[in-house]
Amino acid sequence: MAYDEGVAERLRELFADHSGVTEKKIFGGMAFMYRGHMLVGIIGESLMARVGPDEYAAALSRTFVREMDFTGKPMKGYVYVSPAGYASDEDLQSWVDRCLDYNKSLSAK
């Protein structure tokens, strides 16, 4: 499955000042990794956001968000955000910030 290169470029711009963020092709899409853990990614036009288990229910309650069920089962702590949910730069930044907050709570790999 291809991913939206325009969204990838928007994410690259947001991560320009974050050392340690790397890109990895994964799940037929693109993932951005930080400290060895997946942070956010793109599958098709959907944003994959790793918000963590504590923020999972709150994230799912937001408009344009659904369970990340790539494997056929929901992956707790991960959500898909449809394009309308990250259309503005502010919305995309908000998702990135949520994911960075969770990622920083994890031990570096």
C-alpha cells in the first residue's frame, strides 16, 4: 500500500528540529521513529498515531479517529486518524505532540 508523500513531507518539516527522529518504511507505509520506537506513520492517507494506553480512549473519542486494526485486531495505544483529523497544521502538530509525549515516557531502545 502506498502512502501520501505530501503528509510525509509535512511530518518531516515538523521533525526538522527534533534530532533522533528517523524514517522507516513499514506496513507498506512510512513510519517516523524516535528513540527506537514508532512515533507516527502514514498508511495510505491515514495517520498512524502512537498515543499510548493511557490516552487511547481519549484519542478514540475524537472525531475522525478509529482503532488501528492493521493486523485484524485493534492495537491498543495506536489509532488511525483520517485526513480530516489532521488537515490543519495545528491538528497535525497536536497529534505529533501527543505521540512525542508518550514516546518520551518509554525507555530508549
